[in-house]
Amino acid sequence: MDKTYQPQAIEQRIYDRWEKSGYFAPQGEGAPYCIVIPPPNVTGTLHMGHAFQDTIMDTLTRYHRMKGDRTLWQPGTDHAGIATQMVVERLLNAEGKSKHDLGREHFVARVWEWKEESGGLIAQQTRRLGASVDWSRDRFTMDEGLSAAVRKVFVQLYDEGLIYRGKRLVNWDPKLHTALSDLEVLTDDEDGHLWHFRYPLASGDGHLVVATTRPETMLGDSGVAVHPEDDRYRHLVGQEIILPLVGRRIPVIADDYVEPEFGSGCVKMTPAHDFNDYEIGKRHNLAMYNIFTDDAALNDEVPERFRGMERFAARKAIVAELDELGLLEKVEDYVVKIPRGDRSGVVVEPYLTDQWYVKIEPLAKPAIEAVESGRIRFVPENWSKTYFEWMYNIQDWCISRQLWWGHRIPAWYDDEGNIYVGDDESAVREKYQLKSIALRQDDDVLDTWFSSALWPFSTMGWPEKTDELQQFYPGSVLVTGFDIIFFWVARMIMFGLKFMDDVPFREVYIHGLIRDQDGQKMSKSKGNVLDPIDLIDGIDLESLVEKRTRGMMQDHLGPKIEKATRKHFPDGIDQFGTDALRLTFAALATTGRDIRFDLGRIEGYKNFCNKLWNAARYVLMNTESLDTGDVKFSSADRWIKSQLNKVTADMHQHLSAYRLDLALHSVYEFTWHEFCDWYLELSKPILQSDDSSDAEKRGTRQTLIEVLETILRLLHPLMPFVTEEIWQAVAPRASIAGDTIMLRPYPEVTPDAEDAEAVADIEWVKQFILGIRQIRGEMDISPGKALVVILQGASESDLRRAATEENLLRRVGRVESVSTLDAGEEPPAAATALLGDMRLLVPMKGLIDVDAERTRLTKQLDKVKAELERSNNKLGNKNFVNNAPPDVVTQERERIAEFERTIAQLIEQIGKLDELV
RNA sequence: GGGCGAUUAGCUCAGGGGUAGAGCGCCACGUUGACAUCGUGGAGGUCGCAGGUUCGAAACCCGCAUCGCCCA
């Protein structure tokens, strides 16, 4: 074995072997355990969020696989309608072509080409993370089988009246020319204006003032609304307004929706271009004037001089004209909520179009009930509130998109516009008994999330009744970010209940978002994106700068990003390896909060990999001559096995509760600070001393290899590569058969391993050595210098331990000799450490500075005095003594007694020092 | 406007009615036959502020402040 751990030499080789050997496929006869991967965009690349999520899922998967469950982690990718289509359109644009030049069929073919070309990348990157997904079952949302599932669901929902086509106001993206669901629209505060216009009354008696943030929509106004109780305007309700610039007569109506305090208390009504106005318009039968083209330019509905104007140009022109006419009362600065398409970034326009909708309420009801009743549990629990909040206020889901890339809607129209829905054209003809009439398929495709909603069962072969469905539906847990609870989680629950008659998973583990070191969201335009692969393989500064500034949409950000990158990563990024990255994610995977990715921590976990590596080297070096024969276990052997048992219990507890951070913390602490720091050191005296018997040496060698092998299995779900690599060398030594650690059983708790006596003995040894080390450290005595130690006030058990463990004390504590003070014998001038009631004396002769020792003891004394005072105050309080639980009071009394003994000893010892001066 | 979360050591974060924790960073010493990606010792915090409950609050409750997110 190399002296240091070199991840890059190992990881890919190990993964290839795992995959080729078929270890990732479900096996055995255990209880089924299943996670479906949230399918990433097939043409995308791996980002920190994926890496984090994959780490969590892989850890759970490996844990359950080792526990003997029949475990499936179902992989796959998503066609990501809008995102993918946009990328390919951009590629075409770069060639000077548009999708219309190619036509639908060729364009879609081109997207498939792009998918084949780039589709392997994210899968390759996922492999680098060590993800143990069953690649043999890889699925894509536009595979034939999954597409058939989509059609079946659509047809059935349509036949049941749960999908309908309707003309309604939708969020229209004028750049992408498609409708969007509410969820795909992001609303943000932006600086804008509030324009106050005068609308003349038809009667000629003056005007009303209306305020608007969107002057261009006034060309589509079909009314003015006031509050029914507003005395200022009550008498005007029912009268008419002459709409300026247009000349249309429009009514004044009264509606509760109007807030009298806002602006003038009069609101212009544009029912075809505003969601609130639309609702009010319907209540009052107002006309709906659609004034936009699908590019959001003005159409032929408006006066000729405005036609063809782009919406923001039109805004200027309209304000200018009204101003000229003396109808502009004032303009105020105003913060406006601006809705933008999450993909295009352009302002979304409420737009009247024909779209397909899912009638959601009948589906939402059981989905709410499933969470209320606990059939599905959110972890952490409070995310269920977010879920309920949305589900109670859910709106019908607009599922049609005016795109070419996606599942084409299985609906056909005849020349009269009648709708026929079925699996394909011939099925439709048969179903509706249509003979020779012409049919034309709907041009639209379905929202990407429609197929994602079927993922937990479509990947298992639904609608066929497959073995997989039988075994792996419902899944065990869904692991995802809170940002897609609405997009995806809720919809899977609704469709799962509808089509499988059962929930799609029993638990939903919601993790936080990965942010940068300053808590900022990682984004290309901020230039703060970290690529998980760069953390694994490392990257030099110049490449990192180049990567972060390449292909910027806004060129002016480049220099800023470059500067920040050079500042944060002056030496680029080191190579940390996959295991270190995974450990970092696990450590940060605390519930209910976002994660600032901290480079400092990944370095620490790389060191942990190295620590484990070197511990293994030590164990292997010392177990070459494992033979059979009598075995005797030392107290150190029994102690470490007892401690190991506790960590094992911790791991089961924390991993079952999705607390990867606590699990890691526990096993890290044990491995480094108990196994390496203490046990390996305590094993050396036994193995290297001629005084130990062969049986004792055998006991320690056996324990070394046994505990190490168990640690590897405990750690494997968290850090699969290094544990496998080491295990390959360790297993034969431990006489363990098996080709891979990943299919070995996860360690179980064995109550027999607990050994309170050994734990107490070794705890005593540790305290002894720590006391000596403290003297050494604070007295500046070189670590190499062996010290003479005299015991004063030793009890019988102290004497027993000093005798049995003398070898450990000498070698690990670097103690030259341990002797006891005879009764009545005067102790020499010495530095002191306390071990219970016993004093450890290190004679000073030329070694120790009296003043320094006095300072050191005084410092200890002050500390204990402070503690004593606090405890005395407590016990002096009658209320405490009367009300606190008896064991707490007893414990406090014991502490006081101990403090007092310690103080007495320290004072005595300080007195001794003073005599010397 | 409604809701959720956060505020603990210089930094990143655990914890949680009775003794304040980790990693990194910092200081000092050290090449001891696993590991300098290391070892040993040490410094460092009135747990955001103000009330309340309690014998006892960093923790529970109420309010406030700051930051972040979600929904309107």
C-alpha cells in the first residue's frame, strides 16, 4: 500500500468492477427497499445539488443493501421539455437556422441527436460519485414504454372528465411562445411606476382617475371597477366611461375586490390581460379584448397607429399620448411584482388561449389525506405544512405546452373542431367509430412534469403488471429538495394514488439547497458555481476561471467573476476524491437548513480518508503472521470492541432517522479518536513487547483486523471507494469470503461485546496517560523524555491496574517507571496530576520549573473552585433540593465531594511547592 | 400581508431543561517504525436582544431585531 491515499488511482477501477459484476441489481430475498432517482435533465451536467442528493440516496441504498434488503435504486433521466428544446434552438441559431427552417419532424430528430450526443455525460458523472444505481434498468421519460404510460394516463383522465380543454387566461411566455404553469413563473419585486390616468365619463361630468402599472393594457380595457361601498363613486356605478385613445364606451361596475384605499379607489379592468380582472370580468360579463399577438406585440384589436408595436414601446407611446391629451394626472415610483418565465427570463403575459388542463381537486383530495393520515411522512415533518398550504389552494394544472420536444398530446380534431382522445389515430377512429373523415393531431406537447409524475410506476413497467411493480411500488423514500415539492412530489402522490391506488413512497426526505461560501445560490451568472467533478479531480486556477467565464450570457460580468474566482481559489482547487466530497455532503446534511459549501471541511475529510488508509497499513503490517492457537484478549482489546458496539448502535439509529451528519460524526469520532488515537497505540506495547505471550499477541492481532474490518463496513455507505480498496486487502486476513464489501452484511449490535470492566480499566489508563501528557506539554518536557511516576494515595484497584497495565503506561505514556509511595514516606518535590483520589507525582529534579508548576496547579485550582461555587449555590437553594429530581441532587452532592477532594489535593500540592522555594 | 427557517468559538456547523461541543483556523512543542494529509498540549463562547414559565433556560413560551426562503 502507498504511504498516502491516492483516490484517483482507485475510484474508477473499483466502480467499473462493481458495475460489471452486477452488484447494483436487487438481490437476495430480503424486504424490498426502493428509491427512484429524481431524473436529471438528460442533456444536463451534474451540479452540486445532484451530487449532494446522490450522496444521500447512495448512502441509504448501500446501507439497506448491506442490511440484506432487496434493494433497488432506480436511475433515469428526464427529457426536460423547455430546457432541452431551448438548448437545441440555440445550437441551430448559431448555425444561422431556426427550428422553423427544419420543420417539426426534423427538429425533433435533431433533439434526439443532441440527446444521444450529450445524454451520456450526466450518467458518467453520476458514476464518478459512486452511485450504486441499477444501470441495467436505466429509463428515460421518452422511452417507448414510459411514453405509452403517459398516453394511457392522459386518455383515462380525459375519459373520466379530469382532463379538459378550455380557453382561459394562462401565463404566456412571449419569447418561447408557450403557455407555462403557475409554478414556472417567478415573481419578483422590480422598480417600476404607477401611472394615474383620467378616464372621462360619458356623461361629460368630469372623469375618474385610474392607476395602473401597465399602461399598454388600457387599450384592452372593458370597464372600470369601484368598491360597492365607496361613497365617492356609488352614484357612478352603471354609468359609462369613454375609453381614451380607443373611444370605446365601457361601464363602471362595483366589485368587492377593489380596495378603496389603493390609488384613487378606481381600477381599470383588462379581463384578457390580468388574472384578477379576468375573474371580475367573468362575474360582470365584461368584454374580453385580446390586444396582443403571441409575441406580446399589439394586434389588430387596437387603433391602427399602435398595431405591431412591441409592448414596452407601446407603453411609452400610450403614456405620451395621454399626457398630450392632458389625461395623465401623475406618475409615481412604484415597486412592481414582475412575473418572469423561469426559463426564458422574459416578462410573462396573461394571455387568452386554448389549453389543456388537469382538473386537480379530485386528485388533490386523496393526496392531502395520504399525508394527513401518515401514509406518507415528510422528513423533517414541517415540510408537510408547505405541502398542505399548496394543496389546499391548488389550481387546475395547465399541461399543454406549445413546444415540439416532448410527449405530443394524444388528441385529434376533425374539421369541425371536435375532439377525439385516444392512444393513437387508429385507436381514436375505432373508439369514436370515425370512418374516413380527416383527423389532425393536436400540435402541443405535455408539460415535462406530467411524465415525471408517473416516474415511480412508469419506470417499473406500468401499465403492465410487472414483478418490479409488485415488489418496488410503493418506494421506500423519496429524496429531494424542497423546491420541487409542488412541481413533482405532490403530482407523484396524486397520480400514484389515482393509477396505482397506493402512495408512491412512504417517506419524503427533504434536504437543503447547496449554496456557496457566502450563502448565495450557485448560478452561472453569479460565477460561483462549483462543479463536483472539479472537487473530485481538482482543477487549476486558469482552467477554473476559463470555465466560469465561458459562454456568459452577459459579457460584462466576466471580469468580476474572474476576480472573485482568483480571490477565493488562488491555487485552484485541490484533488479531494469522491469519498472526501461525499463525507462533506454527509456532514452538512443536517435537516431543515440550506448548506453553505465549505472548502475547509472537504480538506478535513480527505485527511480522514488518509487516516483510515494509514490505520489500515498499520493493521496489515502487524497482522501478517496471523496464526491459530490460544487467544487472550487484553483489556484494550475488550474495550475497543465494546466501544465499537456502541458506534454500531449509533449508526443504525442515525441512518434510520436520515441523520447522516450524526452518523458520520459518530463513526468519525470513533475511528480517529478511539481506534487510531488510542487503540492502535495501545496495541503497540502488546505486539512489540517480548513480555506478551503469543496468545495475547494473537488476541490483539485478531482484534485489530476484526475491528478494522467492521469499521470499513460501518463506513462503507458513506465512503464506498476507500473502504472497498482497503477491504480487499483486509478481508482475506480476517478469513472473510466475498468479492466485495458492498454485499457484506452491515454490522449488527452484539450485546455480548459490552464490557464495562474493560471500559473502566482503559478509561483509567487514558486518564493516567493524559495526566502525564498534560504535565509534559505544559512543562515543556520533550515528548521523547521518559518520566518517573510515583503514585500517592493509590487504592487497591489503582494498584491492580497499575500492575496489569504497566506495559501500556510505560510505552504509550512514555513513563520510565511506576512506583508507589510507601506509607509514611515523604513525597519528593514533584509535578502532579490527579486521577480520582490518587496523585500521580512526576519528581522534579531539574526537570520541572517550580513557578511554572505552581501556575499550572493554580489555574486548575481556580477552575475547580469556580465549579464548586456553582454547585454549592445550587445545593444552597432549598427549592433546588426540594424540587429537582433526587438523582440530580445526589449527582450534585457527589460532584461537590469530588471538587472538594480535588481542591484539597491541589492546595496541598501547591503548599509543597512553596516549601521548596 | 400570510407562512417557514436561521441567529452557538475567528469560519462552517452539531447539540438541546442540570458540566458548552466538532471540523477547519490560531498558539507552543515534536520526524516516537501506520499517518507531517500526522502527533501532543493550549488559547478561544455571558449560545442575537428583551420578557415569561421553571428550583434551574443556550434549550420551552411570548415579543423584538437581523438575515434567508416560500406563498399572495
